[in-house]
Amino acid sequence: MPISPPTPQEYAPFYADYIQRAAARGDVAAVLTIQIDELRSTLGNLSDKQARFRTGPGEWSIKEIISHLIDAERVFSYRLLRISRKDKTPLSGFEQEDFVRESGADELAVGDLLSEFEYLRRANAIAIKNISEESAAQVGTASGSAVSARALIFMLVGHVDHHMASLREKYLPALSQK
């Protein structure tokens, strides 16, 4: 049974773009695995040198974007686990700039980064496929705001779509000009 989109009361306004992007894709549970192939088909043929490309000073490299997707996948899925299990402990946020800086992503093989994302996402897709409606409706607190498990599922999809749009619209066209 498809997971219904969350209401605006189930997430902070900051996440509205992610939720809208995911809702536009339809069955988010199915899209979770589709995004693995989309990421691989878009970035899998890049060399390690190409994947170090940045659109400008202070911007993340393609490898750093993949690393950020991995970090967010871990953080969002951890929140999803805790909240879906009725854990009411407030969950802290994470500083994405610090995480990216400390990742060392530019020194990692692009293939390894894509594989790491894939393994995390496949595990999450299985867990989400088996989540009950009651568990998906649970609400907790993350980054100081209310969030439902269902909203976190949509965030997983929408977050990847957000960064894929940036890669396709900004990074890859600029990289092809080099």
C-alpha cells in the first residue's frame, strides 16, 4: 500500500521542497530503489578527477555531494527508526558543512561512494517497505521541530531529488564545458 504524503504539520517548513519533490514522484517506497539507479546512471561514469569538480570556490565537489547524500541518508533513517519506534527523545540536528568537510570525500573513489549510498538505501528501502501505517504516522522531534516517520520517508526521496536537480542543472553542464 502506498505511503500517503505527510501533512504540513508533520514537518518543519524548511523541508517542504523535499516533501513536494517526493510527492510528485508518486510511490515513494518504489522511488527509494529507483533513485539508486538514477544516481549511478548520472554519476557512475565519472572519473575520480571529474567527480572532484566544483562549480566554484566554496561549493561542494560532486564527490562531496554524494558524501552528503550518504550522511543525510544515515541521519534521516536514524530519525525514522527512532520516531517510528515511538521514541519521544528529541533528536539533534547535524551541521552539514562540518560533515562534508570532515568526510574526506574527494580522496575516496567515486564508485565506493556510490556503493555506500546504494547499500544504505537498499537497507532503508526494505525497512520502509515493511513499516506499518501506525509506525509511519508516529511523530517525534528532530532539529527542534515536530516530524513524522512518514515525513522522513518523503525527505529521503526529496533530498536526493533536490541534489540530483542541482547536479543535472549546474554541475554536469559546467563539467562538460571543461
